Amino acid sequence: MSPKVSIRNVRKSFGTKAARRTVLHDVSLEIGEHQVVCLIGASGSGKSTLLRCINMLEPVDDGEIWLHGPDGAIDLAEPGLDPDPIRRRIGMVFQSYNLFPHMSVLRNITLAPTKVLGKSAPEAHATAMELLGRLGLADKAAAYPDQLSGGQQQRVAIVRALAMQPELMLLDEVTAALDPVLVGEVLNVIRDMRNDGMTMVLATHEMGFAREIADLVCFLKDGVILEAAPPAQLFSEPRHAETRDFLARVIASGRL
Amino acid sequence: MTNEEGADAVSAPSRVPGLTRREVWLRRQRRRGILIASVSTAVVLTVAVVGITSASGWPRVKQLFFNGERFKKDFPEILGYLWVDIKLFLQCIPFILIWGMTIALCRNARTPVLFPLRAFAAAYTDIFRGIPVVLTIYLIGFGVPALGLWEGEIRFLGLGGDVRSVYLWGPVALILSYSAYVAEVFRSGIEGVHESQRAGARSLGLSQRQTLHHVVLPQAARRVVPPLMNDFLSLQKDVALLSFLGIIDVFRRAQSIKDLRGNYTPYVVAAIIFLCLTVPLTRFVDWYTARHRRRTGGTVVA
């Protein structure tokens, strides 16, 4: 298996020198091509920050994040690296969708392909409509985000990211803001992406889904990956006491 | 509500065919509200009119300020100068929008190279918001032409004339002053766009400039319209301050008639003319703001 992202000894903290709060301590992780990696753990454990670091939305303090591509590998942790050419290769979907409310669904999707990749309007339009059709949203192309349900908005956000034909998708608790009955439609889309061979990193609270879809599950606590293992092993025979404790709480709350 | 009324409401629930109980109750409340409002308005107005007209100085005030004969003569004369105020107002607006936006964008500049621009923009808004508009008008309107730096004519978008003319430097003073306020409106509009919108745009690979252009500014534009219209409302009135430079407008003309006839009625005429201009504008701003709030507040999530 060839690697897609190699994270080595990444450290990240917020705040000033006087009041420093470290959110990632020495995190290392290998994400293989076509692999699905799920990050689990309590809120504030560093899952979202790790995703944001991979997309350069947060600059890391120390360590290396190698993105492997057809033209070799680039260290995203290199201070001063221009983020724009990197981000067009990496798709990101947020918990709160972050759709542009002043644009139609179609315009939300075609904006970046036309402005960033320089595609022609008809070409971007055709790609968008094809993706929308595949996700059952073709009739929503002219709608505005606030006319859609949460599940539909999140699927549009996924289409928007996919329209850039990314090599890697980062999904940050994409079902956390959704009504329970709408979670399924978004998870189905993620399943389809997996079947298409998309490399994905998900921060998620959906343990059942992580168990089903992940090749590798990482349990984070206080900015450290305490345990990383295939789901069968991590969920059935967690090695670490903290992991067992976390899973016990999740089971007690009825979410696994 | 008294006990009697309460008992009445309980014992005799009036049934109106085709209306729910609540609709019947609401209708009764509304009728009562209208009645109370009319009565109290009539009472207040009567007290005010009786109080003012019975004052010992009233006959003299009436003669000096509300002289019917003077009103009839002066109204058309002063109204003829209304276009001066409207023209100056309309001429200033495009310049204020452009210059205000420039200052706002300078203030948002983040790269170190642009630090001087940021400092300039901050100082600019501090200074021009800190000086009374009328002082700015005096300083610029009289000060700059007195420098005698150039001669000739400047004309741009209908503004201008001789480079020493108050018709050029008066509006420039208003533009400089109001741009500072408008820049702050734009800045708060830009900063009011949620951070997640920027993250969404940047994560797609859009550059900082593209994000500003396609995502931030269009959303900021919508939210700045109501406060912007408020600023323009007060600009409409402050145009009259240019008369201090000698520009003959509604206020100045009223003043000269007053000086000539020794009667203050022209001022009342001028006030009424300004109200005819600003009240419709105020109503429009309120209506637009309410509509804007309904539109942006009514997010539908199924």
C-alpha cells in the first residue's frame, strides 16, 4: 500500500507563550492511498485540529506532514508554504456545511472549479450536474442553501468538495449537526466515496459507522493518538484502558 | 383587566362562526388597542395645542414663526433651492461609497507590506469621526482654496468647478467626513461574515483575494445596506451645513429672507422642506431593514 499522507511528530498549540494550550502532542499517523481513517475521541481531543492542519487551515508548530502525489511528496508543515495549490488537491467538508448562502447550489459547486482550476463554465456545470444527479440532488441545482434540509446541505457541501476532484477528502464531524433521520443519507454518500476508492480522513462520533467503514481507527485523547488499529480490533479488544473507558461511555450513552 | 371583565370572558365565550377562539380574542384586543391609541393621541394633542397657544408669548411667536402670509410667499421661493441640496447629496454618494470602501479594505489589510495603509486608514477614521462635520467643512472649504496651490478647473462625475470654489471643496469636506463613518460600516460588515465562510472558501483553494471578492464582500454588502442608509439619511441633512461656506441652498435662502424681512417663518418653511425629503427616506430605510431582517432571519431547515 502506497502512502497518501505521512504525519510525523506533529505538534500544535494555540494561544500566546504566556497562556499556551497544546492541542496536538507529537502526533504521527500514516494514511495509505484509498484508505479510510477514522479519528474518534471526545470533543477537544484534537480530531478537528488534526484535520485542519492537514488542510493547512491551521499552521503546525513542529513536525512534518507529507502529502504524496503523482509529482512526489510535499511537506505541508513547511513554514511559509503557499496553501492554495495544496488545498485544491484536498477536499474538506465541515460540520456546519459552510455553504455560501448568497449563491445557488450550482454556483456553490462551480465557483472553485472555474476560479481556481480555470475550467470553462459549461464544463464545471456539467461536472456539477453529474455529481448532483449521482447524489439525488439534481432538482436542487437552482435552490439556495437555506431552502434545503441539513442533510441536503451537507450532501451539497460534499459535492462542492468532490467537484475539485481531490486526491484526499477530510470530513470533520459531518453528521454532528444533523437531525438523526438525516444522518443516513450523508453516511450513504460517504460509503459511495469509499467504494470509488477515495482516500478519506473522518473525525466522527458515529462509532457504528466508523466500525463499518474504516480501515484504521485512531483514538485520540488530549492531543495524543493513544491507540490506532483496524476497527475489529480497536472496538472489540481495545488495548488501552483509556480506549476501553471511552468506548464504555459511548456504549452507555447508546451510540454504539 | 378587572375581575368583572375576567368573569365576563369566562362566562360568555363569544362564538364567531369561522374564527378560532384565539382569533376572536385577538380581534377584540386589536379593537381595544386602536380605541385606546386614538383617545390618548387626541388627549395629548389637545393638551399640547392648548398649552402652547395659551402661553403669554404665543401671539408674538405666531407672528414671527408661523406667519401665514410670509409662508405663502416664501415657500415657493425656498423650494426652488431644494434641487441644490438634492444635487449636492447625490454627487457626494458615489465618492463616499468608493472612498469609504477603500479605507475599509486598507484597514483589513493583513500583510506587513501594507502596514502603512492600515495605519493610515485607522488614523483617518479616528480623525474624521472625531472632528465635528461643520469644522471639517470650514477647515477644508476655506483652508484648501486659500492655499492657492493650483489654478484652473477640476470636473469629475458632475462635481467640481474652479479649483478654488466652495462648490468643489465643500462637497469634498462632506465626502472626507462621511467616508470615515461609511468605512466603519463596511469594516463591521466585512468582519461580520462568519469565519467559517472564509474557511469554506479557502479550503476549496480560493485565494485570499478571491475569497474576499466572491464570498465575503457579497455577503457583507447585504448586511451593510441598512446602516449605510442611516448614514445617508444624516448626510441629506448635513448638506445644509455647506451653506456656511456660502453655497446658497434651502437653509441659506431661508436665512437671507429672514434677514431681509425680520421674520423667522422661512426657517419653518426650510424645516418642512427637509422633512418632506427625510421622512420618506426614513420610512423606506425602516421598511427595507424590516424586510432584510425577515429575509435573513427566516432560515428554513426541514
